[in-house]
Amino acid sequence: MIWLVGSRGMLGTELSVFFEKRGIPYIGTGREIDITDRSTLRTFIRGVSSVVEWVINCAAYTAVDKAEDEAEMCRKINAEGAENIAVVAHEIGAKCIHFSTDYVFDGKRISPYTENGATNPIGVYGETKRNGEILVLQNCPASYIIRTAWLYGRYGSNFARTMCKLMNMEECVSVVEDQTGSPTWTFDLACTVGAFMSEPDIPFGIYHFTDEGNITWFDFAAAIYKKARKARVVKKECAVVPCTSDKFPAKVKRPAYSVLDKTKIKTTLGIVIPSWDTSLTSFLCSSED
Ligand SMILES: NC(=O)c1ccc[n+]([C@@H]2O[C@H](COP(=O)([O-])OP(=O)(O)OC[C@H]3O[C@@H](n4cnc5c(N)ncnc54)[C@H](OP(=O)(O)O)[C@@H]3O)[C@@H](O)[C@H]2O)c1
């Protein structure tokens, strides 16, 4: 049995559907089981401890800009909350899967970041996620930390869905071309979680996972437009124009280059990761929007 924490967010919903479709038993919880309150977690886990073998934590504070003003709340959820989950998972002898982010890096490199590369977050969100990684590994050594990036999918609010909405409403959308990364379909990440769970003896620790290939947000938006027009998800013409980040003043800078090296996960799990291009097509063709 799996305990899926944060089961109603973007990734949590994708995983819930993934488990349901495959008949994999899980218990999903949202805010009603507050991860910042260890005693609530303990009370909850006591009722199910004999059956829970995996704890998957999708709960997080993910509002990157707001985090600069709500640093304490962000820290409580991303660091203390992650620690609480690791502690209770360890107490019942469960394995833990926890998600982290490319934002633990500063984005100053020009080649992909490996798992053991030096972290240097440039904002509160990235800093709290890095602290969460450390606390999870310290408190539940039987943990996999999956660092991922640029998630999009059918559920929740995300770039691909927002772009499609805007392209159906506006004549023109401007998108930044000075940030490079790897768009990642939540369904591909769910499949990778499934691979971790079905392979025994995978060494615990940090793994990088994104879809293959790297592009700018502008390239990604242009590809969304082209494919969404073809799939009739975007029903009218819209110009997609490049701009720089200065056009969208934000509280915190994003890493300019956040490409993650995936050699470790590919060789350890023996998986072939789809390209962002193939996955975007699959997503748009399966989209109900
Ligand atoms: N989105 C991305 O592009 C991206 C990129 C890299 C890494 N990640 C990581 O991937 C993971 C999943 O991200 P996501 O985009 O799916 O996040 P999300 O959509 O924002 O979902 C996070 C969930 O956590 C829940 N939550 C927040 N505080 C909680 C608390 N105190 N107790 C219990 N639940 C709480 C939220 O509940 P409410 O719905 O009630 O707010 C929400 O359902 C996170 O660890 C994130 O850092 C995401």
C-alpha cells in the first residue's frame, strides 16, 4: 500500500490516476493531513502503518515568487513538512519518494547538472527544497529524492495549459527566451515513480528526472502552439513572440539554465526517457481541454 501525500496537486493527481488505472492500492491525503504537524501525521499513520510500504510526498509550497514574502511558511512546508514525512515513514519502516527541483541550482552552468554537483539556490523556494532533500535523507535513509523540472500535465495550473488558454483568448503571447530547461510531462514522471517501485534493490539517494532535450520557454510555447493547433486544442490564430525576463518583473530570478543530467536514473532503472517533443504531442492529443 502507498500513502500518497499531497494527492490533489498537479503531480499528486497524476499519480492518483496512474495508481487507480493500474489497480495499485493507495491512500491519498491532502491538506486535511497537514504535513507541518508531525502529531497529525503520526495519528494518521498509526491507523494504516501495518499496510503502508511506500510514502510518496507530492505536497509542497510551490509558489516561487510568493515564497519570497512567505519564507517561513515555505520553509515549514518544504523543509519541516518533508522532514516530518521522512520521520514517520522511517518509524513504520516504509520507503519514501520525495520530489525536489532544478531550483536547487543557480543556473549559471552551461552543461547539465549532475546529482552530486554543488547546489546553490537563488531563492527561498529553492533553498527550502534543498533543505527538505537533506532532512529527508537524514531522517529516512530508505528514500528516493527525484529532482525534476518544468512540470506540466492534465491537472492543476501549469505552463502548457495556461498557454493553450491564452492562445485561445489573445492575439499574441510573449514568452521568455532567456531561460533554458527541459519540459516534463507529469505522466512520464508517474511512469518513473512506477519503475522505482517495481524494481527491488535500487540504491537510495538523489536522482534527476526530466523529459529528454532542452529548450527555452519561448521554444516550448511555439511548439505548444503548433501542436495544439493541429490537435485543435487551440482553435484560433495567435502570435507567439520571444522576449526577455525583464518584461515580466518577478520577485525572484529563475535559473537561466536548469538542465539536469539524467545518466544516473537511466542507467540505474534501465529506462528510456521520452523527448519533450514526443511527450508534448501525446499530452495534447490526450488533452480534454
Ligand atoms: N511544478 C513544477 O514545475 C515542479 C518542478 C520541479 C519540482 N516540482 C516539485 O514536484 C512536487 C509536486 O509539485 P506540484 O507542481 O504537483 O505541486 P502543487 O500542484 O502545488 O501541489 C502541491 C500540493 O501540496 C499540498 N500542500 C501544500 N501544503 C500542504 C500541507 N501543509 N499539508 C498537506 N498538503 C499540502 C497542496 O494542497 P492545496 O491544493 O490545498 O494547496 C497541493 O495539493 C513538489 O515537491 C515540487 O516542489 C514541481
